[in-house]
Amino acid sequence: MKVAEAVGRALTAAGVGQVFGVVGSGNFHLTNAMVAAGSRYVAARHEGAAATMADAYARMSGTVPALSVHQGPGLTNALTGIAEAAKSRTPLLVLAAEVTEPRSNFYVDQEALAQAVGAVPLRVTSAEDAVGQALAAVRRAVHERRTVLLNVPLGVQALDVPDGVLTEAGPPPRRPAVAPAAADVTALARALGQARRPVFVAGRGSRPPGAPDALTSLAERYGALLATSAVARGLFHGSPWSLDVSGGFASPLTTELIQGADLIVGWGCALNMWTMRHGNLIGPDATVVQVDDDASALGAHREVRLGVTGDVELTARAVLETGGGQRQGYRTPDIAEAIAARVHLRDVPYEDTSTRERIDPRTLSIALDDILPAERVIGVDSGNFMGYPSAYLSVPDENGFCFTQAFQSIGLGLSTTIGAALAQPDRLPVAALGDGGALMGAADLDTVRRLGLPMVVVVYNDDAYGAEVHHFGPDGHPLTTVEFPPTDIAAVARGYGFEAVTVRTRTDLKPVEDWVVGPRSAPLLIDAKVVKDEGAWWLEEAFRGH
């Protein structure tokens, strides 16, 4: 057995059951070995898209998938997606063929590339150690929550492995949960007991099974309102005390209530500038507490009064076990009434700026929220438009929203939604893109069609890189570098086998209603010509913050 086959078999046995990639000569045998061993392979049309598909799949499935790429350009093509995954601490295994001869035209310093974007570089160095080194890469991805690049040199791939090397292959043990210190539990219980208006802000560390229920029970004990960061959106869906998302996508009521809190507890949440609006959501008299199982995350983005190193669920349940009576806290009848009436932006009155030629993105998003089935998984690209689907399209739970925005690159939204759709196959996938990101990722419209995904792709089309237009335009700068002639993106989608509709007014959405009814035999793209006179509210705030 060759190293390529042994490594592929071992990785599949270790639980890496989903592989994304673009296959070339260097990763051909390794990828085929994983498929033969039982892993599912999804071919993308570009390595960057494959990387983001794998990232999104990991986020939505809770498993470690693999990205398989050719040596040299296969890896460099994938780097933006790898950087997003690494910045988000996504457990992901990148399998890259590698040449070690500097005179080869495929040669680049792949270890340095991994380090440059925050991934962990490892290498298969010998036939004897190949399987053990591959399994060690999976363990690091799981236990350290890291994106790991495993370089597999071509010369090593072709070597014969010793007999019996696969006997050690198997899934790594689960990452052990970090128990909080007793003194920290006591201090947190005391802070909650003294608070009159507590708010919980839950992040990605609150997504694992068991954590949402523990937080909901603790919040009920102390009368806390519940909010999330963008990446955990939907975590408290259905709770009458949910404020939805904290930060730039928040409604005016959510902003007001978080600013009025006397205690803010971040649970597995970075409390970064986006979630806390550059600190503007923290009132002058508010105590800030942060709970995270990574001690280095505590206070990384802002000063905290108390930092608790511990798993979210274990910490919440430990505080519950300290006892204490039920407190009303922030949960008053008036607050309940206000949340029910206006916690969502779609319930806030606005001036509809639609014309006969262009639709207001708020009007578009509210209409789509009403038309599309509630059981959905939404992937969102980056850009001026992104707040509209993020704030106006509802999601059923934390597995209904995939937000690959740590690197803030446009062009990742379609591949994000493909990966999320494969991880949540019983839901309608909805990709929300700007025209710039849609055209960057257009090649993988083919992947949507080829996989038979019943996806809705919504393009908020303003014929520009809208963020730059609204950032620099008010100061009189020339905008010819960021504005483009109109593009018929619906026609592009039809060429890939999509059904497509161009939307300029609310009545143009009738074909979308018909598509939802069925049979949904082809994916649907909505080329929505949106008004472009003003920048999005969240972006204006972000630019002012900088």
C-alpha cells in the first residue's frame, strides 16, 4: 500500500467523512483513497470556493471535514478561504500535495503560507510515520479548534508503507470540556445575584449541544435577556426574551436594552467591535464578564471585570448549582411587550425608497422572509448589502445561519451556502450575495446545479462595490473604479441551469412564490436590482467607528 492510500484510509477511519476540493495530479490518489474508504467528495470549480465550503460544513455539522488541493497553485488559490477558517478557529484539515524541489515550477513555501494566514502547518515525512502524522493532524484540529494544513510531499506519497500501519487509525477522543474554577463560579453567581438588568450575549462557544439549554435556564433564574453574536444567530429563537443579534445588525430596541444593562455576560463570545459596536453598547455603569474555555480570549477585545476560563455549558450549570432564588431582573411585563412588538427590524417602520426600476433592500428582504419556508439555512456574503439578509431574514435556530465574515472577504457567500446546505440537507439553502461577490463566485453556480441543491440565490444588485461607493462617494472622490455597467446576472444563472428572475418591484417576486410551491427541479437565482442611493446603516456606523 502506498502512503497516499494509507493516509486517505486513515483519515476516513478517523472520522473525516466529507472532503471538498479540486483534484489535480498531486492530490488525485489521496482523494480517491478517501472516497474508496467511504468519505464523500464534493468537487468545486475553484479551490477558494472548496475551502469555504469545507469551513461552512464544519460550522454547521460539528465535524472535521477536509479540503484537498494540488501542490502550489492549488493551495494558493485556496488561501482566502483557509484564512477565513483559520481566523474563525474552524476545525478543518487541509490536505495539500507538496513538491520539495525548489526548482520545480510548483514549488512555494507551503509551510510559510499556512503560518501567514494563521493555519497550523504539519507534514507527512516518511512512510513509517505517515498514518500517525495524519492522525495527529486530525487530533490538533479537534482539540485545538484549529485549521491544520497537512503537507503531503509527492515523493513520500509514492512510498510503500509497512504492514499493519492502519491498525492505529480511528477517531480521536473528543476535546475535553474545561471546568471553571470554583472561585470564578462563585464570583459570577454573585455578580448575577446583584444585577438588576443582566444581558447574556452568546457567541460561537455557546453553540454546542447542551449549552443553549443551560444558558436559557440560567437566564431564567436571574432574569437576563438573551442576545447573540452574528455567528450564533438563532440560538435563542422562540424565546420571548430573545433580543436576536447584538451589534451592527441589532434593532433600535435591542440596542437600547443592551445599553441599559448593568451586567453584560459574554458566553463563548469575543465581545469584539462588531458585537459591541466599538464598545458603544456597553453603558457607563455596566459590569462586563466574559466566559470562554480559552484563557487567551478573555479580555482580548475589551476590558472585563471578571474573566472565567471554562466551558459554557459547564460554567452555566455550575452557577445554577450554587442555588439562589428566582429574580425578575430585566424580565418585566413592559420589556416583554416591547420585545414582542419591535425587537426585529422588520417590525420597525421605515420609508420605502423603492422606485419602478429598483427595490428597497428592506422591502425585498421582508417579502422574501414571508415567501421562503421557515426551515432554512442562510449563507451571507460580505458587502454593503449584508445587513439586510442578516437582520431581516429570520432563522429557525443556530444551525440556520452561516456567517463566514472573520476575514471580511467578498466572494465567499455562495460557497458558504453550499457547505452549509450539505451539512443541513433538510433545509432550504438561501445564499444572500452582492453583485460583486456573486460574480466572483459565479463558477460554483455549476456546483449548485451539479449537486442538485434546491437553493435560492438572492443577489442584491447595485452594479457596484457598494461599500466603497458609500464610503468614498460623500467626500467627492471619483467612483469609476468601483462602479460597473449593469450585468444581467439572471441570464448568467440560466446559463448554469438555474431558473432565474429579475426583480425590480415587489410584484416581480411572483415567480419566487411559484418556485417555492414546487417542484423546485432547478435552483433559483433572484437578480434583485436594489436602490443604491444610500449606504447601509451598519456600514455607516462601522466606517465612523474606524
